[in-house]
Amino acid sequence: MNFRSTGGKRSSPEALGGTPVVLHLQMENADEFFSHAAANGATVKMPLADQFWGDRYGQLQDPFGHIWSVGATKKKLSEEEIKEAAKAHFNQ
């Protein structure tokens, strides 16, 4: 399927050479969604993993070139806890 703009030219991210947009989905079971999407044609851009800010997070690209980020909150952190976790993460 091609997405078309006025004039009949393809306008999907793939046809335009990429996209600066990331569509984000926040859900309870990111692992199930991520696995299903990857098994059905999405390309893993960033593997799903536990992140320093408390989410399980990853990114996929669909067959049309759209980038999707998927997240599930694993642990609620305060702003100070996130700052400390970021320092530890980036000073590795």
C-alpha cells in the first residue's frame, strides 16, 4: 500500500527518505506488543530493555518507515531518582 499526497506522489516516510517523528505507545505489556510487531514485519531499531528512568522501552520501524517507541512503566521514580540514575547510566 502506498500513501499518496495531492498530485499522486508517494508521501510515506520511506518514500521521503525518513521521518523526524517518533510515535509513542505507553502500555502495560510492552514485551507482548513489541514481539508481535517484530514478528509481523516491524524492524527493531532499539531493542526493548529496562531503562534508567523506570520504563521498559524500545523502538520499532514499521514497513512504511514510521518509527514507533513502546514503553511500559516498571517503576515510578522521583525526579531526583531519575537524575541520579541518569548520572550513573551516562558515567559508565
